[in-house]
Amino acid sequence: MTASASGAIGATATATADADRRWQLTLAAPPAGGPFTLAIAGSTTVTFTDVWSGEVWIASGQSNMEFPLRRASGADEAVADGCAGLRLFLQPQHTAAAPATKLAGEWQPCNRDSAVGFSAVAFHFGRQIHRALGVPVGLIQSAWGGTPAEAWTPRAALIAEPGLKTMVDAFDAATQNPQRREELLRQVAAWEAKNFHQDTGNRGEARGFAAPRASTRGWTKMDLPRFWESAGLEIDGAVWFRREVELPADWAGRLLTLSLGPIDDFDTTYWNGERVGATGAETPNYYAAPRHYTVPPRLVKAGTNVIAVRVFDHYGSGGFGGTPAQLSVALAGGAPSSRAVSLAGAWLYKIERKLPPATADFSTRPRVMGIDDPESPSVLWNGMVAPLARLPVAGIIWYQGESNAARAYEYRTLFPAMIRSWRAAWGEPALPFLFVQLPNFDAAPPGNRTLGVSNWAELREAQALALREPRTAMAVTIDVGEADNLHPRNKQEVGRRLALAALKSVYGRDIVATGPTFQAAVREGPAMRVRFTSIASGLDTSDGAEPRGFLIAGADHTWHAATARIDGASVIVSSPDVPDPVAVRYDWADAPASNLRNQADLPAAPFRSDDWPAATAAVAGP
């Protein structure tokens, strides 16, 4: 088979399919803008009319990259401000045993409906790039909360590093021993029964919550999709949702597909009072699994129909975690998607069982590796990144590291290996790779903190060391986190700082893109003089006070809180408890209360002047 493609600007190219009927061709890039028309002719002709030319970026990582705009601060103002220059591609979450070649999902124009469920960081990054360059920007979200970097790294790249090969060995041993896997699954179930809330029964059904003619007095409005915490419902437990949907007359008595997107955690779903589907703990990654239920013809009538969904949340966020486009009902059997009826918007909810938010120490949770476990080595590279490889992109933005913090020293090897492996897959040794350094967050329990010791600080250091790789850049966010929230809501500033990095390092703009960066620390009597680069027009503090966040130590390696003062391009650090200092650290804590910045209002990056053994050096994964 031979295929040819032609664009609206007259560019043409021809390619011949291989034995598997796969083909690839390259067209000359049209000028930025659109829409253009793309026609592909082989045995048949397919024409695309909404084709745009511009900058494409992949946004990947774990939950803080996945964090949707609707949950971020300033979301309403952000979407009201417009995003017509963006195109969004939300990649379904998928694990795989081998590199996949097929890619699900579709491009969507950016509007209120598509934006609110998309990565807030990526949205703000893309809008800054669009506004700076004046060209269309395409964003591909490929992220999965709670996942470590090894899940995003190809198997061959892990095997090639002696210190990382043990991950693959452990994965192979686990997946090749079914008896051991079953035992671990039982241990996980026991752990969850102890640490997560358990559903003690569906009381709402008996009370008529799903009945079509049930009274909705006492029910409250909530716009869906969203996690109910973002609507002020800070609980775990069982919550019912219901709404009416109007169907055309010719749908009566026909088979329907009801799509609800992912629901966190479990659901039982009803149509006109009868159960039509349910998802429980038997479903792998139930909290992220999109719900698609079949509605039998006998339940479908013209006019008003009632949908009810009982959601039970046993830990973390609860509710509807998808996008507005994922909430719909449509005729089954391949009916045109344009006939789908949207279910996004106003629903009613009622609490059946109110429970306090569960807490759990995940370090004690048994690990069950497998193809369906998104934390296992290489499964997300296979399922989500491999299908994107070779797609022409401007670069990658990455926000991840929380799940590797306990193994921060290992991340020094793992993260650069992952970056290099992605570049190899794209065939671009200098593919721009921009990443977010972890923000401030109190990860350690209050009774388990030692001055100058922090896994999160060591992970930030490992991220900074990855800047040795060419065409990388790091957005420092040590000042925009929330000490008591793993998922800080200020994603606009994170996206802005990533955009600054891109504009400087990728697009060559002459701007200040980083805050003060450690250069050297030298002894001056009983003090240490710390010199910085990237000070813009001078060092400053965010609150006008003296610099905070410095620690100082002598040859005994004992850290003490230090006083500091700005002296030109340096900071003088000292403590009466350390008359003979040899080392200094800055922001070396999980959630430091620091304030040093430059005149461009960008924070100083955490650092240490010493090379003393890291606390996580003896910890390896998985």
C-alpha cells in the first residue's frame, strides 16, 4: 500500500506501508497557525480540516502534573481569561507489558469544558508560551498520580545501570511467581482493611436515593466532574449523586452507553432506579478506571430519565475525576459521537455516610508489582510514553519525584537515565527536558525530624544534579508549596516558571529565568560567605527581613540554625554555636520557611556546600 499526503499550503509526500500496514512520512512544516487541511490518499482518502501548526509539548509526571485546573487556585479566572491558542490532548492512563504502538485520545480545542479537567501546570505553561510566541501551542498530558520515575523508564535503560537493574530483577521475580503474587495481594487487602475506610453497606438504595420519583429535598447542587473536596466536602465515605437527562424520542427502547469517566474510589450506578453497573476493588487501579456502563433498552424512555451514582471513597480524594467530555450518554453500537448527550454540569448530591479523611503510612503497604501496577518498572513507559515517541515535539515538561523521595540518592542515577532514554526514543539527544523541583511539604512526621536531614531536600538535590544533562532546566518552587498539602493549589506560578525556563533555554529569549543559585562557600573567620549566580539586579528577601533558612556546621557535622545577612552578591552566614564553620546548607528541610530571592522575584534554589553522606544513600528500590 502506498499513501500520499498533501496539505493546504501545497506540501506533499509519499510513503509505502510495511508488511504490518504501517507507514510514516514527513511534510514540510507549514507556517505557524491554521486551520489547515490535510488529505491522506491511499486505497481511500481521509481528509482532516482542523489542522494547526505550532509548538507541541508533552506534560508528564505524577499527581502534581496530573492535578486538574478545576482544583487549582484561580481556576475560574484562568478559564474566563481565555485559552483559544491552545489545543489539549488528555492521554488515557494505561500500563503495558511491552512498548505500545497505538494511542487513544483526541485533540480538543481549549475551552472551559476541556481546560478544567486538564493539567493546571501544563495549562498555565502553555498559555504563557502562546502569549509570548504568538503561535498555537499543543499540550499532551501523559501523567499518573503516585507513580515513581522507574515506571516511566524503558526496561533497557534500567538494565543498563547496575544500580537500577535490581528493580527489573525484582519485577521479573514477582511476576513469574503467581503464588507469591497472590500472597502479596492478600497482604495488601489486609493492609487496606486496616488503614482505609471500609464500605459497610449500601444504605441509600434502601432509602430510595436511586428511585426516579424520589424527593430531592435536602440534596445539594454540585457541578461535575470534580472531586468533592474541591467543593468543600472534606470527607471520606459514601456520597450519592443524581441528575435528570432528557433523551430524544428516537432513543426510547434502544441500547445506550453511559460514560462517567474515572470515579474515586468505588461506585454503584443506576438508571431509572435499576443498577446498570458497579466498579469495586476487583478492578485494577479502580480509582483511575473510566466507567462505561451499558443501559438496557427496557430502561430507556423518551424524555426525562434519572441517573444516580453512589460513590464510596475510602482514602484520599473522592468523586468524579475525569473531564467534562468523559461524562456523557450515547447510543451504543458506534453511533456518531456528535449525538452524545453531555452529563457535565449540575448534579445533586446527598451524603449517605460521613467519615473523617483516612490517614495511612504508605511506607508500610506491601508492594505488589505487576503489569497492571502503575508503580512497577517500565509499565508507564510502555503504555503511555512509547506511543508518543518520534512525535515531533518542542520538548518535555516534567513534575515528579514525590514517590522517589525515600530513595533520593538513587534518583541521582535514575532521573538522568530516564531523561537520556526518552531522548534516545525520540532520536533527539538534546530534546529539551524541563522539570519542576519539589516544593516545600512536611513529609516527615513531627516527631521524626532532625535538623539538616531531609529526604525531600536530597531529592531536590538529585533533581538539581540532573541539570548536568544538556538542554535541561529546572523550575524552583520551594516557595509556592503548602506545608500541609502534598498537592499545592498554586499551579499558575509553577507553569509560569517552567515557561520562563522554556523561553530562555529553548526559544533564546534574553530573560531572567532562575533565582539565586549557589556558586561557592568560603570561610571568613567565624562565618561563611556564600556566593550566588543569577542574582539579576541583586539579592533580596520576599518579606524584607534578613535571610532565613540557612544552617551551618563545623567539623563535627552537627547542624545549627544560622543567622544571615546579604552582602552584595553574597550572604554572610554564622552561628555563635559554630565558631569554626566548614559547611552551610540552605532550605535543607522538607518544608523550609525561607525567603531569599533575586530582584526578578525568583527564589533561591536549595543547596548544600558539603558532600557528606546522604541519608538515603543506603536505600534502593523498589
